[in-house]
Amino acid sequence: MTEELRNMLDLARKTIEKENSQYTDARPKQVELEKPPTTRYARYRYKLERGNTDNFNCDDILFFFYDLMKENHEGVNYFISNALREKKQIKIAIERYGAPKVLEMTEYLMTSDQTLLKIGTFSPAILSTKWGNTINVLTKEWIDTLNKPLEPTSKSSREWGEVKSDDYHVSIGEWGDE
């Protein structure tokens, strides 16, 4: 009788395991979420790769400036000497223009052929000074020229007629012919 009882228990366990295996397959698998980056630079790269530039903060714009300087101007070394002071200045620029506009202005300063400021002699803090308004206007013009298709130059349609010498008489001052 104990053997029969054991066989029945084994059969019951197998049946229960079989039923449970059907249910476990039907359950949705747990999706592993990507862990957010831990360092400030890694968080900046994470935002930049996903195109989340609207949420850029002072750190992100400072790193953006540093990266653009490194990519576009190989001989120039940008050194963040006083990060707290520069972050404060960037914060003022973000409040004044907004983060996307500050990024555009930074791109203008680094990638265009502007002659306003010498590369390597300025920091992102320039955007919070009175120069910021000038840079903002020049950035708008630069973006407009990048987005504007080139138009072919047209020739003037003006045709000059011949001047008849009889009808054309010029007299200058007292010395004119009479």
C-alpha cells in the first residue's frame, strides 16, 4: 500500500509540475531595465544620444562645450578651471535663452567660421554676458543660411539703349557751352 501511495503521489506531483510549467510560460518575462548612468559625463552622453537636449542642465552644457572644443579644434585645449563659476554663468544663460538655444549658440561659436571671438580664448560663460545677445542674433542668421537652399544668381534684365547725342546736353556750372 505504501508503494501505491507513492506512485499516486508521484503522479500527482508530475501533473502539478506539468500544469505549473504551462502557467510559467504564459507569464510575461520580466524586462530588465537599463540602469541609468552614474557619472555626470555618462549622464550627459546618455541624454545626448537619446536627443533629450531640452532637459540639459549646467553640467551637460559644460560637457557639450568641452566635447565640441575637443572635436572641432584639435590644437586647442579647453581646461575647466573654475567649474562652479562657469556653471553659474551657464545657468544664467539657460534662464535667459533656454537650453536648446544655448546649445545652438555653442555650436555656432565652435563650428561656424565666426570671427567675433577667437577660439580658445573664451568659455561658455560668454553666453551670459552682453555678448550673448549678439551671439544669439548671429546664431539665428547662421541657422537660416544653413537651412536656406542656394538660389541661382539671375542676370539683370535691364538693357541700355543708345543715347542720342543731339538730345543729350549736360551743363555743369558756369563753364557749360551755350
